[in-house]
Amino acid sequence: MTKLKEYEPGSHFPGRIGRTLDESEPAWPQPTRAREQSPNIIFFVWDDVGFGQMSAYGGFCETPTLDRLAGQGLRYANFQTTALCSPTRGCLLTGRNHHTLGLSAITELSLGYPAHNGYMGFEHGFLSEMLLEHGYNTFAAGKWHLTPPEETTTAGPFHRWPLGRGFERYYGFLGGDTDQWHPDLTHDNHPVTPPAKPEEGYHLNIDLADRAIEFIKDAKVNAPDKPFFLYYATGAGHAPHHVEKQWIDKYKGRFDMGWDEYRKAVFERQKALGLLPTGAELSDHDPDVPAWDSLPEEARRMYARQMEVYAAFMEQTDHHFGRVMDFVETLGELDNTLVIVISDNGASAEGGVHGTFNEALFFNSVEETLKDNLKHFDDWGGPNTFPHYSWGWTWAGDTPFRRWKRETYRGGTSDPCIVCWPKRIRARGEVRHQYAHVTDIVPTVLAALSLDAPATIRGVPQSPIQGVSFAHTFDDAKAPTRHHTQYFEMFGHRAIYHDGWRAVCPFPGPSFAEAAEQGRFFGMPLSAEILDDLDAHGWELYHVAEDPSERRNVAAEHPDKLHEMVQRWYTEAGRYGVLPLASADMQRMNVARPTVSRPRERYVYYPGGAPVSFAAAPRLYNRPHSITAEVEIPEGGAEGVLMTQGSRNAGYALYVKDGRLHYVHNYVGLELFKVSSVEPLPTGKLRLRYEFEPTGKPDLRSGKGSPGRAQLYMNGTIVGNLEMPLSTPSMFGVLGASCGYAAYDSVIPEDYEAPFPFSGRIDQVVVDVSGDLTRDDQAELKRLMTQQ
């Protein structure tokens, strides 16, 4: 093979340039190549998986792929996250703290302050961007949730999508969760529909594994010695807990013992695995969780079913990740692949005390009931549900710790972390107890690869990496911890760790029950007056080096230490830009934010275009609005969707079927409000319109949106009327809107099956939220009412 002369791009040309080619000597700019024997890198990020759920950490959810990785590598027993998904993922990929990144919470809850705005600056480079400059291929599959919601439309900008942050290929969903049977998918920079339907064997986990294998295969065929970085972030075990029946059947009866006995059994397994220090105790029974033995039989039966489905979802996810690992093994590269497995936060309590067949209830503050859940016992986990388990299983899933996701007790922040790299790490199946935080992952990878953090990326000077490497612990179980201090804050719930001590200031309280005794509740505003009271009386102190489960509050015995820790929290808050504190007020979902286009009250859509992400869809809740479609009905009639948003779990649709115009409002899967035209639609050009006029105020605390008058019009004449006693208060689930077809799922499956494209002609559909409504002719309205 001819040896080419190469040179660093931008340096002096080392060849020779003569008058002609025969007098000249060529040289080539050197391509970017990784060092020889550079490892592949895989991050596998679980979602809402607690410390005590996967079998690799003593749980009852079988994860044989992770068991194998842990057996060939290391389990970290003192690994911390931020207590919420987007913040943890930002830390994981950049090595900076989440408030520094502007990720105080999920991107949909952004506010106009540096700590909260969701705009990760390009001075905070991603690991993918760093590795690109060292000759790596970079792939992302699955959940992203790191783009400001106003930038998730097909209008861009795309520079905060995966391909804009250093990933060369992407397949997954941009938001926080998605229906595993009918997902909201993005391929690179454009939306796509799933390649099959659930009845054809489709499930998102299958699809993600297929795509990840495809990405690796395509690269290795063309450059077999080029290493890759794969960011593999499934939706498991975040709601919805969707999984095929054959996986559920494997767990029948496995959780009949209930959450109290589960915790005891898992605690013993964790001690046997060496995950807990000598003298560790199981945290006390949570005040918000009923004792299992106190529950009626039908409740125990329903709750056990919920956990069977969750465990099945976990094992199915592990299985399909195992397919990815098997493919890497067929390449002969498994030993030289650095795999890091984490969860983004503790187990989730968003299912409430009863669990829920439809998580949209939680996001709309609608009470979950056992009665509603029992109706879905047999199809729990199937396409007709969007389920989440009872928070009794959340608490048990975080064994041995107290509390859960969104809170900064260790149940929210202490998570599994497995590191496996057989070629480099000599230890096999060992446990590491050094303190580590998710910000430490990037510097650990850079240290393992003997790479420095870049001073600039694409010309942008880089901020300092804030985490510290724990690569020195790979082969030394007794190596000292290098991460000595770490602050935590989530929705006003605060904590600080320093050298074996931990102070926690829970807001609204140590539990919901205890908060209620003080007149406080989750989602209430955090005022300066409340903050003063919390700083004076709300801090707790734990010596976690001896009491890892935060069982013994020793604040009274060590007031000086507590004072020191509180002051340290404020110091760290100042260093990393944490303030102002903001609570988990769900109305933050609808806060006015800058948009790519100028503010508007009129949205024009055209048939067959890409779906509009749910974050960018018009906010129709609790306000007068109209949907107007300019259509043409051919001879013989037409049918199909004119405009829709959501799914069978929540949403609306304006559509034509059986010759009539229909509007249906799906109230979180509990009720359907449907109005239809009293007469068939004629052929020709028509102006079809739906209007909603609120007739009362919403009761957001009770999960009830504004009641109102739903009316249909044809060419300006009213043709349908319905008085709705309530409406969806805050959120039509996590699926977006589409014009001329149903992009994801049917809002009313008994009426039509997605995509149900409109078979006539649509010129445009206009959604108007200005409040400009038709003034009805009272005589015509009276006539119409007598016909219904």
C-alpha cells in the first residue's frame, strides 16, 4: 500500500508544489483518527429506576444483561444524581452541575433566569462533541429531553437537538416520555412515524435496539477500527409502563408479598452483595405509604399487578439492550468497550397512592382511584393504558433509602451505577463505595482515555468541568474519594453532602402527610417567608457514613455541624448559580416563553405536514378557542381527521365520519365529550368550524378544566352543540398535534383508527386562541337543541 504524506490541517504544507505534477509531491490534510485501541463507549441511561429495583442491585426486576456487566465490572454503591431526568442527563453529558447548565428542572418547566431557562450554552460542551474531535463516531438512541420546548419544532433551530450537540446520528424521542406503543419519533432532524403497529409486534424498545445496532453496523462496515460512543437512553422505567403480555406473565404472583416485605428482602440482598456498610439500617416506613397488610384484597391484587408489569418492562428493556451488547460481542469488541450504566434519578411517585392507568391524570392533578384502575386490570401495560404504579412500589424501589424522585433525600438522588471495561479494569464483580456524582462521568471517561477537556469546541471557549474523575477507583477499592462536596436542589427541596455528612431541607415537608400538617403541599409556591422558616427550622442532619439510609436525624446533637452544612449549601449555590429557588408549580408548564416565531394567536396548519410537538402545539386549555377547516367534500363524500392532538389517553380531534362533522374531547381517558353535526355534510367547498366558549372557571387543584360550550359550525351556521361540564385543565398528554391525519394514535379508537387521513381536500386549518367567537342566532340555536 502506498504510504501517504499527511499533515495537521492548518499547518505548513509539507509536500512540494512545482510548475507541473511531475515536478510536485503531494501531501494530504490528516483525517481525524482516534488513537489505536481506543475503546468504544456506551452510556446506558435508565429512567426513574430506583436503587433497589434491578437484580444487579438486589431488586426483584430481573436484569441479566446488567448482572453480566456487573459481574465483569464494578457496581458503585455511593453514586448520586440530581433527582430529576433532564438535569441529570445534562450533567452526565457535560460534566457540569445542572443549574450551571440552566437545567434546574425538566425543560418544559423553564423560567426566565439563568438557573432555570433550559438553554445549555455551547460553552458547556457535550462528551459527544469532545469525542468527535478525537475520531469517534457518535450515536444517540432514545430519550433526549435536553432541548428547550420552543425549539423542538421542525422550524428549528436544530443546534440543541442531538445532531447539533455532537451526535452524528439520532433516533428516539425529544421529550420527557412517550407512548411505547405509539411513540413520538424523531430520526436525525425530522419526525418519523413508527415502522409498525403494536398489533404487528411493534414496541419502542425493539425499535431502539434495532436502530442502535444499525448505527454501529453501518459505521463498522466502512471503518472497522473507528471507535464509537453510543448514548442509549430508553424510556424504561418511566411511565408509561408498556410491555408485551408474555413478559408480564413471567412475573405473575412475584410481588404478592407487598412492598413492606419486598423492602426487607431487597435490603438483605443488598447487604449480601456488599452494597451497604456494616451497621446500615432500613429506613423507616414512609408516612405517605399505607402498610401492605392494611389494604383490602382488591387493592393488594391491583398493586401487585402494577409491579408485575413494571418488572416485566424492566426485563424486556434489559433484554433488548442485551441484543446491542451481543452485536458488539460479534464484532469482537466487547472487551474493549467501556460501558457505564446509570439511572437518572430515584423511582417515580407520579402514580400517586393508587397508581394510575393513565399518567395524564397526574399531570392534570386528577385524582387517581383504585376503582378506575381495576377496570384496566387485565390490559394494564397494553396499548389502552398509559400506566404508572403506586408510590408504595416507588418507596420500595428506592430501598434502603427514604423517599423518591423530585426530592433530595437519598431515595431521589442515590442510584445504580455499573462500570464495565474488561480490557482495562482488572477487578471483576466488585463493589466501590467512593462518593461519586453524575458530573464525574465525563471527567472519568476523559481520564480513562488519557484526554484533556478541550479549551474550545468549534471556536467556543469552554467552561471548566465541575465534576472530578473516579477512574482511579477502577482497580483500587481503597482509593480515596475525590468528590468531597456536592449540593442538591430540586423544586426547593435542598441537600448538601460533605465528607460523610448530609444535611437535607425538605420542601414542602419530609412527606406529603407531614407537609399537610403545616398547610403545605407539593406544587405550592415557595415564598421568601416560607424559605426563612425552612432555613430556621427545616434542616435535618445525617451522618451518612454511618447512617446511609438517613434514618437518624442528628441535627439536635450537632447544631454547629448543621450550621456549617447550611452555610456550605449557600456557598455552593452561589458558586453554581442555583438561585432563585422555584417550586414544582405545574402551572409552569404554561408559562409564557420566547418562541422562534413572534407571539401569535392564530396558527395555520396544512394537511400532511410533520406533526407539531406537544410543547409547541397551541395551548387550548381553559380559554376560548376555535378550529376552522377550509375543505372540499367530493362527490361520494369524504372522511378523516381534520385536526387532532393527543391519543386515547387524552386529547381532542375534529374529524369527519359517516358524512357528519364530529368533535371529541378525551378527558384524560376517563370521559369522552363528543358533539356531532345534526345533518350530513354536503359536497363542495365548506368552512367547518369548532368553537369552545368557557362558561366557568377551572378548578386546577381538583383536576378540572373550565366547563364550556362546544359548538360546531358549517359555513357560519351552527350545526352542533354540547355543554361540557369540565375539560382537560393542563395537558393533553405528551403527544403533539397533526393536521389532516392522526400522527400517533386515535383519540377515540372506537370511532376511527390512526392515521385516518382526510380523503377530501383540506386547504388549511386555523387554530385561533384570540377569543373571537361566533355570535349565535338564538332562534337557530333553539332549533338545533330541539333536534338533539
